[in-house]
Amino acid sequence: MGRNLSWVAGQHHAKLILKALHHFQQQSDQNTIEYRNLNGDGAEVMQLRWQTAQALWVSTTLCALHRLLQQCGEEVSTEQIRNALHCMKQLGILQDKREKTNPKTLTGSKEWQFILQLHSHDATDNLNWLFGVGDQPGYWDYLRRQQQGGRERRNTEPQGKSLTALQFPEGQRSYPSLGQIVRGRWGLLPWVGREALVASLVARLQDNCRILSLVGITGIGKTALSIRLSTEFPNQFQRFELVRFDDERPDFRFVARVVLGSQATDPQLQSPELQADAVFTKLQEQPWFLVLDMVEELLERQADGSLQFRDRTFKILCDRLVKAETLPSRLIITSQDALPPPAEGRYPNRTHTAKLSGLSQAESLQLFQLRDIIATSATDLNYLTRIIQVYEGHPLALQVIAGELRETPYDGKIPAYWHDYGAEIERVEHLRQAQAEQGPQDAIALDRYSRHLVD
């Protein structure tokens, strides 16, 4: 039976539960704690331990949590606790570690084992990260918005602003540190696959690749990959910054403000050449991992069909970066369109372009599994595999479908989802088959799509 969740109450009670668990954990300096006699009768047991710096493992019962909350001065019923736990589970904050073959696991189990994916060991830090501070939203709000939006966006090319595996608050341009971007309020969703690609790109960046371009259609995972790469260099770079461009005709001042700070407004740095020189000097003096996201918004098509930077200051900077004798910093660019080669392509070993395609079948199945969508029969696997093939492993499309599958009325039942959408999948399969019969040259793969293609 599906579970209709109360999200407003769930968020409030989840905050109380997290505060109570931190209070409980702080009662002992031991890594593993057993908390008996919560109500003096010895009937309930609760265990906590930190598995990693951000993963808190909890084994408890609903009654034990209820009594713990009472000790903290909060009256929350077991059904309200159950609702909050299921809300956290649907958002991916809570990983359910109960036996999935137990029919009570999803319907009414009073015993729970789960892992909370948090920000740190600190209670205040975790509460601020997950639930926000003042009028600033937290990670819960971001995940909930993404989940709600998933019902309306099933196409691989969403309307409006691009969506990636990493979302940013409206108006946000940059993040001040590696820790905040990777483990902070708007952190990455669980990483899936592409390990060979990651290893290859890390090797290039460790060598002498100064400018790495990640190119692919919207939602293919360019931004997420750039952040994933940053985590491979915890000690090499002193600064990590991400500047996201949008469709408001941005210019080089976005980058100058991030890299130069207040110096960017210096009247003596208003010419493009001087601004580019100042940013280059900063990147030369201090090792930065600088990501420029959605750079397609900076490009314009020339009369000969080529793409060039609308603001030539970007070209000046890129040329300076590849021409320098040495460079401790690295520039990562994400774009839906391939960029013009810096310095007319005279330094091929100092630049690299990686064209992203979809996830493999195995990686796509892992993406579904991380979201608790698991094929338990040959029929389930057949349906899921065909969905993956039709969407060509497109990460955003599969995330949206996984979100729909987890919610009512499907509640993780793959055949029920296929009953509603299988005809659409079959139509695409027939079109693909007809296209293949005409010749492989007519087929268009994900890594060959362009936002400029029209019907």
C-alpha cells in the first residue's frame, strides 16, 4: 500500500528527531552507544555510531525515538515519527537498511535501521545545512523542489534554465570553498559511474591540462562531473570556485568579481586586457580550481558558422592560461556547445574536450538502486532496461523517472509504471528500429545532440 506523506509536518518532526539524536549521541564520548531504559522499563534499545564523518548509523524503534523526544521536551507520536522518517527516505537523506524482503518494511515496521547522510558531526552545522537559517532555505527545501519538479519534467530537454545533478539557489553565482560545494547545503546527489572517465580526466589535470571542457546536452551531468573531479584534489588547490552563467547576457565581470573580489571594481582595471591580466595573475600566484558553468551562454555564432566568445575578455584569459610557461591553477568549463580552441589550437596538450554521453546500463541500474528502485524479477529488469535504452542513460531523465516511480501511485512498482508509460517507450523503440534499418549514419547519439538542432 502506498504511503501518503505529510511533508510540512514531516520536515518539522525530522528537525526535532535530528536534534534529539544529536542530543543522545553527545551523552557519551563512545563511538557506539546503546541507550537503554529510555522510560525506565528496559524494553527499548537504541544504537548510534558514526560510520564516516557524514554518515550516522541508527538502529532504533519508533517507541524509542518517541521516548527520546519526550526526554528532549518534544511530544511527537510514533506515526508522526514514521512519517518524518519516510519523508527523509524519499528525499535520499535517510538510507533504509532494513531487510527489504520483510513485508512490514514499507507498511508498518516499528523497528528501523538507517543511515543519515549529514554534513558533519556538529549538531548546529547539520541543522543549519539541512533546514536552513532564517529565511535561507536548506538542503531539504532544495531536494523537495527537485522532487516536485520531477513530476512535470520528463523530457530530456527541460524548458527554461538548464538542470543538472547539482542545483543552485536562484541568483547564486559562486561558492566560497570546496567543502561547501561538495559537502554543503547544495551538495552532490550520490555519484554513479563514469569512474574510468574520472580517472582519465584526473590524470590529464595532474599533468599539464590547464583548460578542461566538459561538453554535452543539458542534464547529462557536466556540472556534477566538474564537482566530482574537484574532490580528487583535496590538497593541490587552495581555492575552489564555481561561477554559473545564465541567459542574462553575462560578461567577464562575473568571473572578475569572484577571483579578484573588491579589486574587480578598481577603475584602473576596466579594460578587457587589464581585467584578464589581473585574473590571470591571481590564478598564477595561487592554485585555483575554477569552474565556469553553462558557458554556452557566453558564445555567439559568427557569419562563418563558428562559435566565439561574445565578450572577448574570456578569449584573452584562455589564451594567457595556455601560453603560460607554468600554471598551478586549472580551469574547468561546462558547455552545451564546443568552445573555440584557445590560442588557435597551438597548445593541444594544455587543453582537452570531453564529450559526455549517457550512463551505461549497469551505471543506470545503479542510479535506480540508489533511489530504491530495484528490479526484483526478470520482467522488472526488462522494463527498466528498455527505459534506460530509450533515454540512452541520460542521468537527469532517469532521476526524474526514478522519482516518479518512488511516489504514489507506483510506490516502486516497475510494472505499474510500465502500464502507464510503456506504450510511449515502445513507440520510441519502433522509431529507433526504423531509423537503424535506414542506416547507422542516420542515428544521432546523445553526445552528438546540439541545442541548435531543430526539427
